[in-house]
Amino acid sequence: MPLRDNTADHAATDRTFQVDLRGLVDLLSHHLYSSPRVYLRELMQNAVDALTARHAVEPHGTFGIRLYADGSVVRVEDDGVGLTEADVHTFLATIGRSSKRAERIAEQRADFIGQFGIGLLSCFLVADEIHVLSRSARTPDAPAVEWRGRGDGSYTVRTLPASARPRPGTTVTLTPRADAGEWTRAAQVHELARHFGSLLRHPVTFDDSTGGPGTPVNPEPAPWARTYPTPGARSRALAAYGEDVFGFTPLDTIELDLPAVGLKGIACVLPETVPAGRRHGHRVHVKGMLLSEQAEEILPEWAFFVRCVVDAESLRPTASRESLYEDDTLAAVRDALAERLRAWIARAAASDPDLLARFLQAHHLAVKSLAVHDDEILRMLLPWLPFETTDGHTTLDEFARTHRTVLVTSSVEEFRQVAAIASAAGLGVVNGGYTYDRELVHRLPEIRPETAVADLDPATLTAHLDPVDRETELAAAAYLAQARDALAVFDCDVALRTFQPASAPALLVDSREARHERTRSQLAREQEGGLWGDILGALRQEAPRAQLILNQLNPLVRTAVTIDEPELARTSAEALYGQAAMLSRRPLRPAESSLINRSFLDLLAHALRKDS
């Protein structure tokens, strides 16, 4: 049955959504604003925008903002452009409408902080009634207009004589609720005003009494906007400001200046190492008003060695005005600030080696992450970056001077397996198991063409271990056969060599890749007979074996290879394997842990029987 068209039967009627103001305020407090304290920022922000509009009308006037709080009332008064009665009906009585969207100032949109016209509603987070008294500066002899809005959604508007407010501007008065004392006490209001408005360009004062001129909230311009007698005095002032804001003494301060977006500020270099992946938030002001203390998006991820304070003209805030909107402008700013940080690193490398050394000591991981993707930083700093090597922690530049061929391991455990023995053999090995290290070491020839870099292969190491003479090899043949049989379960071969240091009884040469191959081989054995077993069986044939290399220079090994009792020979070989596995610092498999425990107990039992 077709639907009936009722257009001809019923006239359409325009209706207005009914807004539950209490529900809307609850939504704002729980999902838009991070804290009720933003009410004061919103009031100050509206006042700043009103002053901006007033300056458009009277460019040479001197106007300001005055705040008052005594615990029973909070008042914000400005000398701004003010509102007419028509403005009040249009903008204060319609939720979501902003006077800053009016056509008469649309062309000045970029001069205003606010963008969304819901700021006044934030006052209902701390008060049940908002009182606004305003007088327009646009109309000579304009009357004063009073608007009272209540939390239940009702409001009243009335016109008052001009004498009710002798000068143009707006006064917003809140009577705080009992549960809002935390945010409306005089001391707290003063602190919030300083917190949000310390960099505002208009004079802001705070008063908690009935008389006096009030205490300046922003007595001085931003530190980067002041003049100083010397460059050194400027640097010290910026560092002192960074310490006051962030609570640490910067290793250095980097001035940030992007005229295209009206951005100025400083980046403070952290004096201590930052854990990998941990990012600090940055203080971002927009036209002087604090927007966020945790704006991570202003810098790229690799720049976690600095914290910034910036004030910008053209960055776009989100609806809550507590973070930045991700757009092309923000992306361009992020790229430009990243370039400023690169330039600072380059200057330090070229002219201040002491500063560079202190910076790299604390933040080499950040620089390594940058060097992987930035050829300029790679060329400048790779020789100076510290790495773990067989010569200790040293720079690649120093390491390459004594090792024309640099070997690099693929994992930390591989490096720890071979470090002592490779060092004694004169091999230059770098630990490539840490983030970025292996990739960076392989790029060393780009900076030092005379240096060769290669991955460490177990065969390379074993080739540097001296073979024992034939007579010694034959005398140890029976023991080596017993040892190979005992360790066959671990796919491990056993060989006898001589190497330094003599204190090392054995070396376990085994790579993570080889263990993975043997795991596949084990899986193939469990899947015998099927197609999957045939495929993995082919892999099994090429699975590399581990090698336990016994050191003939070690007294314990020289004694062990003379054992003619089969069970004791097997137990001693298992103990040597277990000790070498533990020295490699790789995770032990359950079978290896069991072997270590069993061999220890068997050797202890043998010693006790012998003593008895």
C-alpha cells in the first residue's frame, strides 16, 4: 500500500528545539571542558575579544580588563566594544551564537580568540545565575543593557539609563554556588587569571577589596618581546623564564620565531635523558591566552628532548579551546619548528662542542631517531654519537680510528655473547641491538669511506679463534663425542679452541635467527607425514646449529677433557653449556633451566661421593 502524502492536509509548521540547559552544561563539564576552572578563561577571552573590537572602533584608546573576587562574587569587567539591546537579544539569548560572527566584524575574524560562541555557558559550571551589564561603544549615548541568565534556561533583559554604566564596556558578575568554592575563592581566581592571562597584550588587573588600583596580572610583556642590554642578558632571562614555567634549568634555550603565523616563544632543552617514546606537552598561547599546557602536536615525535612555550596568532583552537585543531597550518608550523631544532643542533655541532657533548650524553636516542631520517643530521652527528662497543661506550669516530672494519651485531644478546672474546681477538664489534643503532652503523661509510661495516657472522668470530694442536684434539676426542651426544637435544655442536680471555671456559655461538630456524625444524618433526611436514623438513635440513666452543686455555676445560667416566663427562659438558648460556644473557628455555639445575646437583653429588 503506497504511503499517503499529507502535505495538502496539514500545513508545515516551523518549530524551535527545546534545550535543556542543565543537561547541556553537564555535557560541557564532562565532555568538552577539562575542568570548571575554564569559566574564568572564557570570561577573560570574551573580554579580550571585546577589547579587540573596541580598538577597531577607537584605534588609539587605552583599554583594559579588571577582575574582582571576594569569595561571594566573581566579576570580570572590560572596556570593550559592549553590547546594544539588539546584540543582547541576538547573542546572549541564543545558545551557540557568537557576536564575533556578526557581519560587521567578519573581516576581522582572525583578530579574535574565540570561535564558537558557547564560552558564556561555561559560567554555569560554577554559578546558577549570570549577570551581564553592558553599554555599547558603537552608538553615542547608548543606554546600558542588563541581561540575567539562569541555569534553568530562563533569562530577563532590561534597558537601564546610561548612568548605570558610565563608560562603554561589559561587566559579567557571577554568584558562585556553594560547591564551586574551589574555583571562585579570591586567591584561586587571582591564580587562574595569572595562569591563563600572563601573556595577554591588554592590561589585566585583579582586586579582592573594594578599593585600590588592583594587582597587575600581566605586568610585563612576554620575555621574548622585551629588550635586553646584551645577548647574554637575553639568554639568561629566557632560561630563567623556562625554569619558572617548567621547573628545571634548561640545558639551553632556543628562540622560536615564525613571522608567517605570528608565532614567538622558546624551546627549553631538557637537561636529563627522557625515556624513549615519552613525550612532553608544550604550553601554547593563542594571542596571549593560554590554550594548553599539554599540546604534544606542536612538535614532531622525535623532538622529545625539548619543552616549548609559544604564543601564536594563526593557530586554530578546537571547540574546547584546550588543544589545537589539526590542519595545514599546524602541520606547517610543526615542520618549521622542527627545522629550528635541527638548526640549533647544527650550530651546537659547529661552534659549541661542550654543549653538543652534554646534549648528546642526555639525548643521543632522540638524535639517533632523527639521524635515521635526516641526512644532514646524520652527516653532522653520526661520528659523535655514543654506541656500545667492544672498546666500551664510545663514539663511532673514535671507534673507527682503531678499527678499519667495524662489525655490528643484530641483537643485544649476540653482542653480549661475543664481546669479551671479540675484544681479546682484536675485533671491533658494535652492539646493534638497540633502537636505530644497527641501521646507523651501516651508514658510517657514507661519512668515513675508508671504514668498512659488516654484520657479525658467527663464522667471522670462530675464524679468529686459534685451533688446538692435533695431539690435543685427539686426546680430547672421546670427551668431545660425549659432549656432542649430551647437547644434541639443543642442536648444539662442540668444538675445542684456544682464545682469550683464558678465564672464559666456553663460548656459546648462537643467533636468534638460528634458534628460530631450529624451532621450525622442531615443528617439522612434530608434523611428519603431511605437506606442511615436507615443507618444514626442507627447512630443517639447512637449520644452523649452535656451537659450544671450549677454551683449551682455561684450566677447568683442560681438566674436563681428560674425564673418562661417561656420565661425569656428559654432566660437565651440560654444566659448561648452561654457564655459557647464562653468560649470553638471553632468555633461557625451560629445558635449559632444567639442565642447569640438574647438572649442578649431579656435580655436587659427585663431589660429595668423592669426598666420602
